[in-house]
Amino acid sequence: MQPAGSPDSVHPVTRVQLDVPNIGIFCPTFLKPEMWHVYRQVAGPTRVKIHAFAFKRENSDRFPYPLVHLLARSKFRWARRIWQKQILHSPQLALPSECSALSKSIRANNISLLHIYFGNNGVFWLPLFRKREIPIIVSFHGADVAVGFNTPSGQRRLKEVFEAADLLLARSHSIRQSMIAAGCSSDKVRIQRTGIPGTDFEYRPRNLPDEGRFQFLQACRLIEKKGVEVTLGAYAKFLERWPNSRLVIAGDGPLRKPLEQFAQQLGIGGKVAFTGFLTKEQLVAVYYESHAFIHPSETTSAGDNEGIPNSLLEAMATGLCCIATRHGGIPEAIEHLKNGVLVEERDLEGVYHWMNRLADEWSLATELGQHAAETIGREFNSKTQIEKLESVYLDMIERASSSQRLPRNDRS
């Protein structure tokens, strides 16, 4: 979430871009409210020009990007869903008219490389891979390695993407390992971190609040893998000792109503604020108002897990001490008692213990928060990560051009 006016902010501005290649990215919806990590990678590059392809556009005020091309959906997609998903129990694949629409737009906009977000969409576009004229990269961010691919057909399709894509990007080492375990060649997948704009999430030390008025924060989509029930349960115990404290749950999702009801059942409804999705300015303000961040991610029964949560990285950048779990890619950002706190998944007592200890030992909380901000500046800097992604694009285009492995038609 970025306020205006900072050098690292990602805002679509008019740039003079001469002789730079056009890169296409595909995301079915441009963009869902929580997809700031995608937006930064679309709007941030300067050595390439990004064109976004999508089936629909949402939140254009939140993500005001000019080069968005909407593709027509097939009128037969309802039949596809019945046949492929319900009868064959297979991931859905693009129909000929959809492949034709994307190919036509790629040629019309002189696209040199296509970057598909996420793995499930890579599977959807498998029919396009077979006839493509340009390199294709597919990004994997977590759930797209496991969820929806638990059938023989799904696993086969996922392996087809691994084989057909020219390059695969993973947000964390844990996702990379999951991809390799699912059949991906280890030399074909690279790590591409989420970048956090340091000037938008500047470090700010937190003072010990008067009269125990601690504010804890969790910012996320309200879905199972985020572990919000653990946060609520731990906070209910914390509140018994610190009655002036409060908890903010910033985000929205299908579990919002059940979670609100759970807070009421715990007797803490009046001390928990469910804010819904916040604007970028509002979320930054809540980071700075808070004293600690909680994100007890957990693996779901369907195998859904995290890469490294964006909100966790943002909170760390601002200097919040974070209590999180040994889950997915989180330990790649947080080292226990070096720059944050880690507990096991679903460990409500562990989260509660560390909430109390940080409240009692505030110097520890501030020290861990400072080290967290240093970690983000060193390893998750947005400018560095965008430059790395640009280099990947340019290298792939150069290799495709020099080898002439992928024949290119006149796109004038």
C-alpha cells in the first residue's frame, strides 16, 4: 500500500520509453484488492513496457494502470466447466476463441514475452503454449502448486506447465521446493521475491503505550490459511490481563462473518475491529498505530499454504515486531528472536505467550522490530526486486532472439 509522493512508489506515470520491449502479463482479474504485489511488478519497471491482459477489470481506482487489455470470454465456457471440471475432474483449459483473442492482442501490441500469474492460469493457457510465438514465464505464489491439482488429471496438467513454460518463478524457496516435489526441474525455477517500497513503509520505532493500550494487528484476506481464529483465541486470553488493549483485523474475505461471530462467542467482539479492505493510506496508518503484528499462517486440509505474506513484509518494514508461524516461506523472512517471533502452526498458546512477553519486555519488541525493518531493506527492497525481474525479462527475450528457437512472425 503506497501513499503518493515517494520515489519507490508504484504509480502509473507517463514515461518516455524508447526502444524498450513490450511485456505482456496475464491475470484473470486486474486486480483483486489484495494484489499489490502484482501491481508493483506491473507498474514499477522502466526498462520494459508492461501490457496487462485480463478477462475483467476491478478496483481501477486502487490500481490505476493505463495499459490494460480486456479479452473476450468464450460463450461456451459454461459447457467447458461442466465437461472439464465436473465430469473429467480436470482443470479448465482455454477454448480456441480465447486463445485466438489473446494471440491476436499479443501480436497487435508487439509483445515480446508473456508472463502468466499464477500456476492455475498457466494450466488454463496450456493450449496457447503449444502455438505460441514468444517465450512464456509462469509465476507461482503458493496455493497454485497444490490447490486444484489433487487429481491425476490436475497433476498431469501441472507437470505440462512445468515442461512447457520457458521459465518458472517462485516467491519463496518453500514454493520452489513444492514445485520440484510436484515434478518441476530444479534448473527451471528461480526465486522472485515480493518487493516492498522502502520509502512507503519507512521504519518507525513504537513507544510503549500508556496503561497497556496495546494494539495488535493482522492484515490479510479472511481465508482459512491465514489462521485468524488462532489470533482471536490468543487475543481473548491476552485481553484478560490487558483489558485496555485492542485487536484490528484488516481485510475481507469469505470467512469474515464466521470470524466476527467467533469473536462474539469469545466475548471480545467489542475489542476487535474488522475493518474490511483498507485503502493504501489507511493501511499504512494502521501499521504505524499498532504495536505488534500477528500472522499465524497454517496449511489447510486442501494443501493451501503461503509463500511469504505481503502484509507481513510490509509490517516488518515499518518496524513492527511480528509473531508468525513456521509455515511456508515465512521463515525465509523471519528468524526467531533475531527479527521477529516464530511459533508452530495452530499454536494458540504460543502466540498468547509471545504477546504477553513482548508486552512485558518492550525493549525486546522494539529491538526485533528494528531488525525486521533492516531485513526488508536488505533482502526485499522493491527497487532491487523489480530490477531483477526486468533482467529476467530482457535475458529471456535476448536468448529467444539469438537462438531463434521460437519463430517470430511479423507483428506490425
